[in-house]
Amino acid sequence: MIDLRSDTVTRPTPGMRRAMAEAEVGDDVYGEDPAVRELEERFADLMGHEAALFVPSGTMGNQIGMRLVCEPGQEVLCDADAHVVTYEMGAAAAVFGISTRTVVTGGRLDAAQLVEQVRGRDDWHLTATAAIAVENTHNRGGGLVQPLDQLEQLFAWSREHDVAVHLDGARLVNASVASGVPLATYGRLADTASVCLSKGLGAPVGSVLVGSAARIAAGRLWRKRLGGGMRQAGVLAAAGLYALDHHVERLATDHEHARLLAERLGVDPARVETNIVVVEDVAAPMVAEAAKAEGVLVSQVDARRLRLVTHLDVDKAGVERAADVVAGLIAR
């Protein structure tokens, strides 16, 4: 089975499994797991922040990150297709009492478009905008890399108007590899930021949240409250450390495979910037079901769109086979 539903389906490589098995561990709730501490220190440095927190999932990282910059009764402003409002089960409202308000952007960040929707804190009739959430790369936008100049403009404006920026960087390493922009450059343009280990980097579990030392200290309390306090978590952190050492540069191969898919499936390769290919104007349910019968798994975005995501578990031959199957079904 060729599985292109998501890069979350990757399995640990043999080298990663060895690293996990050999990890030195301790009780992370007591702050005594050396592998977790190393992972957090490395990510804080990579992202240009003071501190970092290892969490079980990207959703937990995002939700804690937003709670650290937004109080109950305030709002987070974001794109209408952002992961934090589309795929995180209303957690901001359900768990933290945080409102969210969305703007249709098509996935590509336009700082001015968001800024003009911000609500100030001086009118007690309105819900104040405490933070803006940005997703990079943008999942439902087809893996778009957010323009650096727009990120810079947004952050500069936010400093002057007491509005925080949270970066959902689930696939931020893909963005960095594709654009050549260092992770620290992206990281310094946000107050809090989360990065997934369990997507293109190939680890089985986990994300890392970064921010100031004070915010991350508060984040540890929220992680514990949410049931995310892990004990001998070094066996998981070791996978993340291995990924940083071995799986970053190879993301460029996933991006090449995605462009190959795009060319074969009639998608403009210029719209494929990282490892996600969205095929539009197709009978998505029919194609997905028929492709499955032929050994290829793809995701349905909606009734007229398919999503295919390249990753380390599918090589070029697998990508070409998937392209043959899906292209043949689309052409019927």
C-alpha cells in the first residue's frame, strides 16, 4: 500500500528505533529526563527562543501556545482554514474560553488583511484581539510557505500594538528547507511557536513549543493540567533528536517528489512549494475509493479536492506508481 494521506503515517526508521531503544531516560515531570532536556535545549536554540517544551502532539502545542498569549474572553485571529480552528476540535473555546475569529485569506499570509481586522482593547463592547495565529506551511493552502516579508510586517506591527503572534509551525522545517530561511528567523517572528516532530521529520510522537522562559514555565503547568506530563519520555525525545540529525535535509527529496506528482496530475508545479499536492475539480470520494482498491491511499479535502502528501516512507518509484493510478482515475 502506498500511503500518501499524510506525512503523519511515517514509521520510525531502523536508526531512529535504535536511538529510541538506547536513550538515556529519567522522569520528565521532575525535569530529570536528559534526552527531553537536550531536545528542548536544541529546539530553543534552533528557533531563537529562550526555552522550549516537549509536548505529545501538535494540537497540544498550539493550544498551550495560544493560551500563553491570550486570556479567556479574548480572541485569537487567524485564517479561516487554519489548523488551529479547522482540525483542533474547538479546543481554544472548549478548554480555555478563548474566542477565535477568522479571515478568508486562501492560505497565503497578507499581514495588512489580518491587521485591519484586529479589535482593540479600549472598547468594552468588543472582544479584544490578543493574538494572531499564523500557519507555516499552510496545510489546507497546499503546503504554502508564508512570505518572509509578510511575517516581518506582521510581527513589527504586533510589537507596536500589544498583540501577540503564535506560529503553528507543524511543518516549519519543510518551510525552512524549501525557502532557505533559517528556523531561528521564523522563530523570532513569533511570541510562541510549535513545531511537529511526527510529520515530515518522521518521529512517531511529539511536538515542541518554544517561547520566553517565563511563558514556557507557565506552559509546563498547562501541559500537566492537560494530562501531557510524561515520565520516561526520553524514548520519544530521542526520536526527535535523531530526526534533527538525519531527516532535515532529506525533506528536499519529499518536495521534489511532490512536484513530480503535481506534474503528473495536472497541478501547476509552481503551486507546490513543499510536500503537499492538492488536486482540484475531481470527484474526490470516487477517486479516493478507487485508488485505495489499487493500493494507493490519498485524502479527501472535500467533495472536489484530493490531497497527497509525500514523505520518507514513499520513494520515487512509489510516487510514480501513485501518480499512474491517480492520473488514470482522474482521466476516466
